[in-house]
Amino acid sequence: GFVLGNFALIVAGTLVGASGTLLTKLMSDAMGRSLGNVLFGAFGAATAGPAGAAGAEGKSVRSGSPEDIATLLAYSRKVIIVPGYGLAVAQGQHAVRELADELEKRGVEVEYAIHPVAGRMPGHMNVLLAEANVPHDQLKEMDQINDEFKSADVALVVGANDVVNPAAHNSPGSPIYGMPILNADEAKNIVFMKRSMRPGFAGIDNELLYDPKTVMLFGDAKDSLMKLVAAVKAA
């Protein structure tokens, strides 16, 4: 704008820069970290400590079939769905809404736990689920929903990772230590839907995957959700 002497470009550039700075500040606040730590803290580095690059040596996970998990969901009283970036990548928002509808037909209470930095920007999950016409009153922010996990029969984690990692509470050496997370680990059962055992954005292992209450359902989020929908209908 300055080079071309174009006032409109100067204003537009200023607005873009300001909005980017504000977005970065909102993200760092939601993670409970300073802006300097986010920019220069070697997030996800191999020296992260015990919760970092050590990986899953000596640990095992429990995986289940869509039919087994559908039975667990269908006979629950309360299910809390935790959406994440993997749901957005798979474009599975309509499938998760369909699953919720099927569960509600069976009398199951369904809510969605929204972490402020789930996805790639604040509000990403709200926009994604609104596209699928998920009722707004079912979308619960972290502060509203965290105390409810204790009463949930199932926490269904769909494509989320770091935002439910207990290392944020339990591992002072972890790069996400101190970050506010969703208390999915407090639910009676946890169903974790992931493509693989690869870590999330933080680059560290997720302790929740190895919790005895956790069962894994591997695969593309949309495909897995559609299998669950079919299995719930047949349950």
C-alpha cells in the first residue's frame, strides 16, 4: 500500500495484521501460555520431557469394533462428544449430528464439549457443527461442560487430541502443562476416534489413549461415524 500509494491497501493490511495478532493472542490465552512461549517455546520439541518423545514403549491400547462401541453408546444415559480438527478434516460434522440424533431417539442425552482452541482457530468447532445444524444449546464451552464429564457414561472424542491430554494437568515437563483442557478422562468410559496413534499438534503422546477406560476406534472420522450410526440403528 505504501509503495503504490494506495490508502485502501494500507487500511486492509493494517486490519489483517491486527486481526492476526488478536487471533494469536486469543489462542495463547486459551492454551494458558504466554505469547512469547508460544512463539519461542519450542512447542513439540523432542526435549519435551517424560510426556514427549518417549512414545508408547511398554504401553498398550484397547481397540473396539463399531458394533461394540455402538452398543456402549446406545445404552448410555449421557454422552459428551468432543470434536476436534480430525472431524473437520474428514468433513464428518453431518455424520456426528446423525449419530447424535440416533442416540437421542433412544433417550440418550447428548452434548458437545467445545474447547476454545479445538481445530485451527477459536470458534472453528462452533462453525463446523452449526453447518450441520447441531442445536446451539447442545454446544457447551469448556467452563460449562467440564464438571459434567463426571456424570457422563461416555466421552466420545472425535478427532481431538491435545485438548483432552491429561499431561496438561499431570506432567510438569510437558510443553502443554498448565493448558486448560476438557476433562474427558473423568467420564466413566472414553471412546477415542483417531486415524492412528500419531500425536497431535503438540507432538507429544496422549496419556488418555492408555487409560484403562479408553477404547480406540481407528479410521477416518466420517467413515467411523457412519459405521457407528448403522450399528446404533441395529443395536
